[in-house]
Amino acid sequence: MLNQDSLAQLKGLKTQMEAEKEYAEAVIKGTQARYGFAVLDDGREIFIPPDEMLKAFPNDRVRVCVRPTKDNKTIANIERLVNSPLAEFTGRCVRKGNAVFVQPDLPQLSRWLFIPSHARNGIKEGDYVHCAVLRHPIKDGRPQAKVLAVIGNKKTPGIENLYTQAKFKLPQQWSPAVLEELEQRLASLDPLESSQRRDLTDLEFVTIDSARTQDIDDALYADISNDGWTLYVAIADPTAYIDTDSALYRDIAERATSVYFHGDILPMLPERLSQDTCALSEGNDRPALVCKISVSDAGEVGNFEFIEARVRSRAKLSYYGVDRYLSGDYDELMSHATPLEALYQVYRALRKYREEHELVMEDRRDYRWILNDKKQIDHIEPYSKMLSQKLVEECMVATNRCAARFLSEKACTGPFVSHPGFRPDRAKEARKFLEMHAPEVAALDLESRTDYRKIMAHLTSTERPLPLRGMVNRLLTRATLSTQASTHMGMSLDCYTNCTSPLRKHLDFLVHVQIKSALHGGPLNLIDAQTLGTLSENLQRTRSAMNHAERWLACNYVKKRAHKKDTAFKGTVCHINSSGFSVRMDDCGLEGSVDLRKDAEKFSFDKWTASLTSTTRRFQLEQSVEVKLLGIEESQHQIQFALVQGCGLKPSLPEPETPA
């Protein structure tokens, strides 16, 4: 038996050990390995051993005990579950012997979840599935899942889109309640009867869009004025049918935009609205928000007016048909010659003015994916933007800038689209970059819209050995949404927004809501930062979804093309960093990565020249290279390239002359 002194020592040791423990709530941070971390509310990250990680999912909120180990390290033990946000997820069915599991498609969860026999819903190995957590692992580390739906397998046509829509939780159907609400609204409301709408059906509006487009957002008309032209841009008006406190509006806000997958479309609005009721279809009277713009002979946008109107499109014209007409190869549109000729002259003036006084995005070669009946890429065609598309684009830009000016002049809370230009945290680096490569503009003000335009124009137009315009991109910000009017450096405008696609984009819908409120003397602060923050998050989700599906299809296509051993592809370096570079294939525009970290030679990265250099090779932004398929990173659907032998070799030095 232990004597009193020993018992006292043990009690003291126990008290000391207990005093060294800390109890707190934390959020679980997973890794691709078996261990994880407990992120405490004060920001500390405490290591969680693999055995303890079996009790929780990533992002679970738990009660932990933080304690020291024998080797004086600190670990966290999971005591109890506070809450678990993981409810539903997607993944793929896998088997191990007779047991069936789902491999979750979650970035921080690398473990399989067992699916009991009663919860399998007829799945087969390899199926892509939509699952829910059936049993949390907090008690014994043995989680279970149940299958809610089988999405398909790798042979299912369009599985890339179907699975992506489920993975990113994109709404695919409209609820019966929302559709019933819409029908009641349409039955009880006719905005064309409103006395506040001006009748502009005498103007010969035409629409110019893709031949198959049904949700037509805008129509155009122009005529000659004393000092230039008057441009009319009619925009479909879905806000006439949708209240911002309705269930349909809440669904629109969640969708944020129409999502255009290759081979599939998820519309932002029900087709009953976007195609049958609001679209500016040929020969039908429609409610519209019309922007009437004075354009000078020099192409400067002058006075403008927003009008709630009744319009009627005279014709549904295609980009292709209008392009042929403008090129003099198509006489069938002669009946619309008057508005088309006026629109063409307006386009030329607007474009010339923007090129001389503002910034115009450079034309970039684009690519059209042609799918087969299995919704896989059959081939990819390069194409350039047509003249008719540029015509419409200029009219849209003019309208958008007028909308931004209207919101700014009325002191509305947006929404605005701003672009600050150079990143504030990279200002010193930007200055040094200009001093090294463009000393002629290095002293200009990086925060001045006028000077920013001069800098970008100089980097774009000056003939230099380095691709300066592409190199400077890493120093620039991205466009953001804002409640206050601010400069759009990328276009060299004092303010900007988007308003010409309210059938397809929630941002444009919001601009209409605010403009119409201001026109009627209503509130000027309908848009707040929280609304724009949610919109930005939803837009990012849809962009991530489209990129995911595109990468998957691209991987399938490249694998098909590279079935022959050592098939080589010509490409161009489009991104570069210390690890390697990305290559854009010249014939199809698809991108893959070259990882140089495991190369036999050691490469050094020079950010000032955007180049990687070894003893024998050198790679630089926009350099032509030749690669072959190394493999596919399946979890993220990333194409991985290897360099063809001899690619990137430095020029050989001339042999020294032997003296006579």
C-alpha cells in the first residue's frame, strides 16, 4: 500500500496535470493526412492526433481539452460535439470486400464513410452519389452515410455537369410554391397598362443575339441627330413582375446568375418569365427600361435618360447575319438597313472614342467547344469576335456607364462595379517594375485614372523584348462590387456598373430595381453591403462550378487526344511562378501545368522578368513550348504536362575561334 507521502505526491501530480489542461471550444481543421488541428476562438491552432481526428468532421465545432504531452508538445483531445455543419455532400461509391463506402468529395476529409445496406439506394461501385450523414463519429469514430440520390456514373452523358451541379449545390428546379406565386402574379398584373410607361413602339428596335437565344435581354435603335446620333437601348424589365419581398426574388438572389455549362443551362429566372413574358421577342409589345443616349460625332457619351417604356422589336437578328450584312455579303437584311447603318456608325464613333480616351480590352482568341451526343468534347474551334458582337458590346458599355452615372448623380447606394487598378500592398513593387521596364511612365501616379491609362497603354503598345502587359497582371486588383461610386481603372472610367442583362444576372436586376425606385422618387439606398457580399459569394460559387465542369471535360478531351504514346502539343506559357508554369495549348486553348520542382535541374524564379532559369534551360511568360501529357490529377481535374525533350534550351554559345 502507498503511504501518506506517496498518496500526497500522487494527488499533487494529478492536481498539477489538471491545472495544465485547458478546456475550450474550437473548430476542426482537417488535412489530407489523418491528423488535424483544433482552431481555438483566439486563433491558436492545436494539433489533433489521428486517433482523435476519427471522432470529428472538418468544420465541426467541438469542446476540446488542450494538454501537454510527455515530450512537452501540446495536443487537443476532443471531448464532445457542439455542432456539425456537414449534413449533405457528394462523392463516389467505393468497395472494400463486401463493405460499401462513399469517398466524400470534400477538400479536408480524406476518409471513407460506411454506407449500411439499408441506406444504399441501389448504388453500384463507381457511382457518383449525393449523400447525407447518417451517423456522426463523435462516440466511436465510426461514421455512416446514406445515399439520397444516384447522380450517375462515368458513362452517363453529361455526368460532369450533373455532378458539378450537385457538388456546388446549384438550384436546378423551381419549387411548386414559387411557380404558383409567379402564375398568380402574371394573372393579376399587366405592366403594359401602366400610365407611367411611355409608348416607344414607333421606334424600329431590333435585337442582335445568337440565333438560338430565347431570353433576349436587349434591343437597339439609333437615328441621326444634329451633332451625332441618338442611341436607344431597350432592356427587358423583369422587375415589373417580381417584388423584392417575394419567394421568387429570394430564389433569384440565391442563383445570382444564369449558369452556362457546356451542353446545359441553369437559368436565373423561370422560362415562363425569361422567354415567354419578358424577352424582347420579335413582334411582341414588352415592358422595358430604355436608356436614351446622346452620342456626339466624336463618339462621346453625352446626356442620357432612363425611360420606363413599352417597346416592340421589329426583328430578331443573329450575330452571324448582321456580321455578313456589315461586311457587304448579305442582302436579306436590307429592310433593316436604316437602323443597322445608324447603329454601325454609332459603334464606330463609340469605339474610336474609347480607344483614344479610355481603355478597351484587347481582342483575344477564343474557342468554341463542339460536343457530341454523349456531351463530351468532339473538337474545339478557334474563333474571333465578330464585328456585330463588338457593335452590341459598345452599345452595352455606353448604357452601363450611363446607369452608373445615374446612380452616382442620384446618390444611390449602387450597385457599382469598381476596379482600383494596382494593388495597394504591391504599390512599391509596381513602382520598381515600371522603373526597370518602363522608365518613361515610372513617375506617373498609380492612383490616377488618367495616369493608369497612360501606363497600361504604354505597356501594351510599346515594342519590348518582354511581355510587360501580361507580366503586370499579378500586381493588379480584381473588379469588386460596391455601394459607392468609384473608379473603374480597367476601363478608365470614373464609375461603372452592369444593367443590360436583368434576365440572366442578379446584379443587373438590382440596378434596375434601384434606378426605377429613383425614377419614382423612392428610396435611394435599397442596396447594402450585405446584399452585395452575398451576391459576390454566390457568383464565386457559380464560377467555381463552371470551372470545375470545364476542367473535367477538358481532361477527358486531352486524354482522348493523347491516347497515342508521346503525342506532343504546342502551347504558350500563360502563367509562371517559382514552382513551374501553366501552358495554354495553341490549337484549343486548354490549359495544363508543368511542375519543375521535381526536375533534375534546379530552376530559379525571377519575378521581375517572369522567368524560370536553370543551367541549360529558360522559360518565360508567353514563350512557345512543346509538351506531352504526363497525367491527370483526378480530384481537381487538373491537366499535368511534361516538357518534350530539348524544350526551352538556351542558345548555344559560339565556339571560340582558334588562332591561326
